[in-house]
Amino acid sequence: MKTTSLPQSIASSLAGRIASGILEPGAHLSAQKVADEFGVSRSPVREALTLLEEKQILQREKNRGYFVSASARKRSLDVQNGESEAASDDPYMRFAEEWLDDEIPADVTEQMLRDRYDLTKAGANEILHRASHEGWAERKQGYGWHLLPVAKTPEGFDQVYRFRMVIEPAAILEPSFLASSDVIESLRAQQLRILESDTARVPTFNRLEKGTEFHEELIKMSGNPYFHTALVRVNRMRRLMEYRAKVDPERLTIQCQEHLAILDLVARGELIEASYAMRQHLGGALRKKSPIKWD
């Protein structure tokens, strides 16, 4: 019985961030923060960090943790180049693919996954908790897990974006909308870092996380928690389909530029213009991504 390749998958994703320039030499990697991002325990994260240390991509300092090494960007390409092979053997991605393709039932058990993907108990537990973290699985009150409906089809994916085109522009026009300069500056810095990086090498996971964070932080400013709750839910529903979509570096650049333009409008208090720009931004994303471009 083999162990899960989750540590390799996490290492590949981190290497992609380093190769793209999002994580620069000297950057500190917290095991707990990485674990929170991936929705896993610290055990596979520690394995991933150790793997990157062995490849001299990270260096460990006593009592301080792991830091990106000076030569990390070049070395990280070797790890990233093996990402597709690792992903094809990643039980989590196989689990997600089979759920999207209706090859497994909505109700599953840990033992079922252990048998199906040749996993240890810990490995099965990790992928179920990651699926829970990403919003498409939940533990049943009795025994087992229930897989939640997601945007499995191009039609469902379109419906998610069309719903977002209704609520996100409207949220900006709420009477209770209050722009936070601190949040705006944080989001602006984040978008600029992506633009300054090699967008062709931005990992899918990181691209999705940063895009999601931008929209969810902005909608929080509406002061209406129902807008935020609704957006969080639909974002989780589209995540699996986004994993399957091809990454378009040019579209990523345009996306960041549009995000920055929306932030500038909000910062200047031009909320009607920001609302319109948000609708145009989401409409552009829908036109580009639908129908889904499959690998």
C-alpha cells in the first residue's frame, strides 16, 4: 500500500510560486499557514518542506523555520516540471476528477477511498479533509462523508458566473458599502506581485486563491453578510471546474489589470463606475472560460 502523493503535490505548488516569482528569495514559509491554505494537517506540509529543503529550494534555520533560498527559482523548475506527472498520480485529483465525471456515488466512506486509491488511513483522511476545506465534501452525522453538488457541467459553470454578475456589482452599490483603505492597499499589492511575476508559471491553486480572495474581500465591504456568504458558496462550487480549465497567462494578466482598475475606482469613491467595471470584468471572464477549455 502506498502513501498519498499529497506532499509532492504541495511541494510542486510551492515550487511553482517560487518559479513564477510570487515567493521571492528570503520569503518565510510557515508550516501552519501552508497547511491552512491547502486544508490539510501539518504532517504532509512538513514532508513537502523537507523535500524542497533537500532540493536546496528552501533552507531551514534553527528555531526560525524555512526560507526560500537564493538559488531557489532556478532549482524550483526541476520540481515544477514533474508536477503534471505527480498530479496524475495524486489521489486527491483522481478523487475530484471521478466525482466530476459521476464515477463515484455522493456518499463515500474512508474505507472506500482507501480501497479505491490504495491509501493508508491517514492518506484517505487527508484527501477527505482537503475536499471539505474546498467546499465539496462534508462529514455525515452518522458514518461516512457526503459529496456536495458542484458546478460539474459547462452549463452549471455559466450559471455560477451569471449569478456572480448579479450579486457582485450590486454589492458595490449597497448603501452600507464602506471602502477599507487597508484592504484596498493589501489587495493592490497582491495583484502587483502577480503582475511582476512570470504569469505563465503561476500555479493553478495560487491563481484561484488570489482571485477568490480579491472578490471575497471586496464584497465584504458591502456591509451585507448575505452577499459575502453567497459568494463564498458559489466560489467553492466552481473550484473543481477551474482546476480542469487551461491556464491562460494573457488572461491572468488582464484579470490582474482589471482588478487594479476596480480597486482604483473604489478608492476614489466612484462606486457606480466600479460596479459597472465589475460586471464587465465577470462578463469577460465568462466569455473567455465558457465553454470550458479542457486539457
